[in-house]
Amino acid sequence: MNYFFIILLILGFLTISIESTMFLLQWYGRKMSKWFKSHDFRIHSIITNSMWIITFTLLGVFQFSPQLLFHNILILQIVGGLMIGVGLIVSTWGYYILGLERSLGINFYRDNIERVDHSLYKYFKNPEEIGLLMMLYGIGLLTKSWYNLIFAVEFTILMIPHQRIENLPFRKNERNEKDVKKD
């Protein structure tokens, strides 16, 4: 097995784990401001964004190493290319609708965050990540690589609990709204 691939899988796991852990620490009131003062969110952003950049840079570099191929069908490569294009459009559109501040999670822990429920958000809770997953699976199909497909599956599995963590503020707001309606 390719050692570079194993490093990529481990780095992908660490990236999502670190981001989720930082979200949970902040959500449960263990703010990092104790160590980083008022720069806690900047530190959180720098660490997680650096990890994402390293992970996806390695994924790009990995494309130039020998790969285990799982198909030799042209139509699957075309479908993969289309998935990459559609995923890029969906992801970009989702970021545009939310805006930079919300997309980067800058106001994640503020009270009364309104759920966006128009345009793409009417159909998906998080179109940015749906688009990213489409691109990852598209890369797997386009490159015909088992490694890329396994990375996409790992990413999908790791994003399930991460999505639940990211949706904590909305669930809290929904519970508060239900309590207000009961009164």
C-alpha cells in the first residue's frame, strides 16, 4: 500500500477531528480564550484552515503518484468530471448565499443564529459540504483511483458526526423556540 496514501487518510481524519473538537470545546463553554485571550476564534480558524489546506494540497500532490485503478470506463470518467463541475457550482453557490462570515463559522456560537432556508438551503442543510463531497467522489471517478474513492468515503463517514456538531446551535434555537411557544 502507498505510504503517502496512508498519511493522507490520517491527515484527513486529524483535520476533521481537530475542527470538531474545537467546535465542541467552544460549544460546551470551554472557550479557548483562557489561553488565547480574545483571539480564540482566529486561532481556531488558523489551525483548522491550515489543516484543510495541507490535506487538500496533499490530495492534489497525491494525484501524481502511482494509483490503483478500479475501472477503465470512459462514461464513468465523464460522470466524474460532471460531478466535479456540479459540486463546485453547488459549493460556491452555498458559500455565496451564506456569506463569508457564516461560511467560516465566525458567528457560530452567537445566540439566535437564524437558519437559512431559501435557495439551495431549502433542499440541503449544508450545500457547501454536499458540493465538496460531490467533487471528491467525482475526482475518484475521473481519476479511476481506488485511493481517491476511499478518501471520499472516509471524508463522508467523518463528516456525519461533524455535521451534527455544526448543527448544535440550530437545535438549541429550535428547542428555545418550542419552549417559548409552550409558554
